[in-house]
Amino acid sequence: MGCSDKAAVPASATAAPAASAPAGTPAPAASAAAPPVSVSVVHAAQRDMAVKLNATGTVVPLTSVDVRSQVTSTIRQVHFKEGQFVKAGQLLFTLDARTDEANAAKARAQLAKDQASLAEARRQWERAKQLLAQNFVSQGAVDTAQAQVDTWIATVAADQAAIAASNVALSYARITAPNSGRAGAVNVFAGSAVLANQTALVTITQLDPIGVAFSISQRDLSNALTALQGGGAKVTATLADGGGSFEGRLQFLDNLVDANSGTVKAKAVFANPASKLWPGAFVEVQQTVTTLKDAVVLPQASIIQGPRGTIVYVIENGVAQPRPVKLLHAEGGEAAVSGVQPGEAVAMDGRQNLRPQARVVVRAPAAAASGAGKGQGKGGGNSAPAKTASQP
């Protein structure tokens, strides 16, 4: 009996610690709960957002004409300097026109001769009519005289047409500017021989106004067509070398979609009085095609592209709630979305660590801009729990 009592004492002694172990070790229970995730938030804003199309364009002249001679001849004189601005109709070149001048003089002399013959034929006709009244000649003689008058009238008309033709040929010796613009390099000089419709004498390029050619994606074609019908949407062209920005209007959309690129050719027209837009220069084109009224706007960085779609994490009562959203338009780091109400807090920095129903603490971003700080100041009041979470 004594031995059994001694054996029972150690057994009870060893059992007591085992019974008290759960009450004295709270660590396993605490580790079962995940710690809060520290995030910064932005508040969804509601405002109008312009839908803009961005593309790279090329400055192109509205008109550019290669001036050529219509006759084979020799340059007699050049009346302008290369690089000079010329007006439509301004004399540029004079060709050797001595042959055409002689032909025109010959045609005028022939006209004078035939007009004299016509006057004589009319006098004979008048005399024949007087003799017929006195019964000195027959009616046949009068008819013959009248036929002579008609013949010379036709001859004079032919002479006048010949003079007109000689004047046209003579006008080819004076080459004028077909349009106003800047003259390029002069390829001929006085004494140079030129071939009809082959030798390019100079190129006249219009600089004011001037065009910018670019391409519009097929998905934006309907908006561009609507803007074109309304008088042309405003288009901004910015020179890549920091030469400034210019505002123009959309004027042209091509009548087909390029099957290889899925784009449509477009052209905008710009006033260019200072000639800062030069043909061939590259520009960044931005076009406003429509405006989303009262859109809910978020930073693009707050949007998460997942395998199940596009979501954001909305912070409600310190808990992250996944919210499916639809992206309406994105530009310049901002995105217009549907599925979020204005003023709701959306996770920004730290969103990649969130899971549905995760507890969060809101912190201010490390480097907040003064404007952004105002937008996130509403969440700054929740920074106290962040300190509490960091104490353990």
C-alpha cells in the first residue's frame, strides 16, 4: 500500500503541468491570426474626363507642286531666288520665245490681210444688190457675192483662232507660280535647256496652312467620325525637339482601314504663320474625340489585372474588399472606371499584399505630393492603428 501511494504522487505531479499548459501558452493562438497589411489609399474622384487619342504624326504640306515647262526651250531668265516665298501667279521663269513671237506676228498679219479681203467682198456684195435692183445683173451674181462674204467671214474666224493658239504657245514662255508657298532649290539657270514636261525647274511648297498626317486606331474611328462631322475635333501637335505645341482641326479621314495595321489615315490642318511646322518633321499628336461626363477616376496604379478580370481593393471598416471594375478609358496615369462609387477609399501602395477580407491599416505614402496629400488626408486619420500594430 505504501508503494502504491508513492507511485501515485509522481503521476499526479506530472499530470498537473499537462493540464495547465493550454492556459499558459497564448502564442499559438496569436499566430493563427494574420497581421494587418499596411496600405495607402486614394479616394475615387468624380469629374469630367477627356478621351484623347495619342499618335505620332508627320508634318506634310497641303500642296507641293513640281514646276515644269510645257515646251522644250531654253531658260532666258530666272525671276526669283531659291528659298523665297512666292505668291500664286508670280513670274518665275522666262523661256526663249522668239519662234512663238514670230508665229504670233504672222497670225496677226494673216488676220489683217483676210479682214481686208472680207471688206472688199462686202463692198462687191453691196454693189451687186444695187445692180440687181436696176436689173443690170441676175440674182445669181448677188448670191455669188454673198457666198464670197461668208467665206471670208469664216477665214477671219480661223485667223482669230490661230492668233489665240499662238498666244497660248507664247504664254508657255512665261512660267508662273501655281500656288503660294516657299520655293525650293532652283535646278536650272539662264541658258539651261529644258525638256517639255520632264525637267523639274523648282518645287513650290505651301507652308501656311500646313497639315499633319497620322493614324487613328479602328476602335476610335466612330468617335473620330463624330468629331469630324461636328466641324473637326481639336488636334494638338507638339514638336519632339521642344519647339512648341500647336492647335489645329481634324480635316480628313481616309475611306478605308489598313488591313495590316488596323488603322485609318487622318490629317489635321494647322495655321503656320511663323513656319515652325516644317514638312517632314515628326510631331506628337493628341486629339480630343469626346468627354466622359461625371466619370469616376482612379490612378491606374490602383487597378489590378487578375486572371478573373480587373479589380480594385476597396477599404471598408479596415477590411479589404475586392471590387470588379470596368476600365472605360485610361490616360496619363489616370483611369475612368465603373463599379466604384465616388469617395470610396481604394488601396494604392501595398495592394499587391492584399487578399479578400484582409485587415488593413492605412498609412500615408512615403513621398506624397501636396495635391495628393489632400486627397489621402482622409485616410491619414487611421494611421494610429498602424503604430499599434507595430508595437508587438
